[in-house]
Amino acid sequence: MPLLYQFLPGIAASAGVAAALLTLAILWKRLRWAGALAIGLGYASGHVATAGIVRFPPTEATHWLLPFSLAAMLVGVLDEAIHSPIWLRLGTWTLVFALSLFLLLRAKFQYGWSPSEGALWVASFAVGIVLLTCCYEKVSAKSPALALLIAATVAGGTGGALIISGSLLLGQLAMVLTATIAVGAIVAIWFPKVIWIRAFMPVISILLSSLWLSGWFYAELPAISAVLLAAASACGLVPLAKEMTMLKSLLVRTALAGVLVACAVGLAFHASPPMDY
């Protein structure tokens, strides 16, 4: 129970803020961009409720997730507002993600990587996050609810894997993200045309990726678990029989993502150090 009480403030804050902004988007349809704010501000409020307000720039890698969520939110909102061409969108994403990764992994540059090695890692990860964002966008074009359900499943599994891997704080933040996305998924099921799901995706991608990389480099999350969690995000693109109903295909694809997420959590548990009391 004490652990549950630790998680509740962040989850309640994130879900409450996201629900309020999405309700605003539903009631006033011209404010469809309020949906994009829901993920960014919802996560940000949950982050503050969980980890408190820290000075800027943060001294710990974990606390960079808060400014990352706000920066990616602005990218998503502006992207939708001005209808950017595809080359500008991809270029903007790459720059924002690369800068975010440099800040997140700055300790590796200082104590582990050479400049050229670090640049290669950051460039590779940035391209990977762009591909993850494109994947979620493609899924959301088919079904906004499916994209957010899969993202919520992946975020929840990420939280479980991170807690098992020895980082309670990262696990809490992943659960904050899960609650925020879950609220968006509920709204997307009932009001699929009210909000701009596409503007959510840069926020979801950078936060999920930052959690995986933080767990891998700064905790004990196995690399294979991070890879499986990323792969689960692509389950929305798995081809299914054309005669399958929309509801059934949504359930099947979400279940496939759940299987990969369960494998990631299981591998994290297997790799975790034994707890001797």
C-alpha cells in the first residue's frame, strides 16, 4: 500500500489535467489543439507531482523528461497548426530528438563516449525515435484509439520493467505517462474526430524513448527489453485478415503488443538482481 500511495499523486495529477484539456477539446471543437496539450501538460503535471520542481537546467538525466515533454508538445501543436510539409516535419523532429538525446545522455559524453562515438549513438537513436513517431502516426491514421491503446500498453510495461530493473522513480514516471495516454485513448474511442491525435506522437515518442534509454544506461533495464518495448509499438501495423471487424482487429493488435510487452517485463525480471532479505 505505501508503494501505491507513492504512485497516486502523479497518476491523479496527469490524468486530471489530461481529462480537463480533452474535455475542453470536446466541448469547444475549434480547440482541437487542446488535445495535443493534454499529453504534454498532463505528463508534466504528473512529473512535478512525482518528482517535484527542480531547477533548470536539471542536474539529473531523469528530470530532463519534463522539459522534453513541453518541447515536443510545442513541436506537435505547431506542426498541426501550420500544416508543415513532410520534409520540414522530419527535419524538425530529428533536430529536437537529437538535442534531447544529447542532454539526456550527456553523462555518457563526459565519462564514457568519445565525441565521434557519442555523435553516432545520438544520431542512431534520433533516427530510431523519428521512425517510432512515424509508426505511431501511421497507426493513428488507421485508428486513433488503436495508436493510443498500444502506446498505453507499452508505457505501462515500461513502468513495470523499470521498477523491476531497480529504478522506482523512472517506473513512477512511466506510470504517469501511462495514465495520461490512457485518458487520451478513452477519449479517442468515444470521440475519434475531436482531437488531433497526430500532434500527440512526438511527445509520446520522446518520453517513451527517454525512459527506455534512461533505464538502459542509468538503471539495469536489459537492452533486449527496451528493443521489445519499441517493437511492441509497431504491432498496430501488423497485417490482419481484411474481413476482420475494426473492434476485433483493435483487440488483436493490442494483444500482440501486450505479448511483446510481457516478454520485455519477463526478461527484465530474469535479469534483475536477486532480492535477499
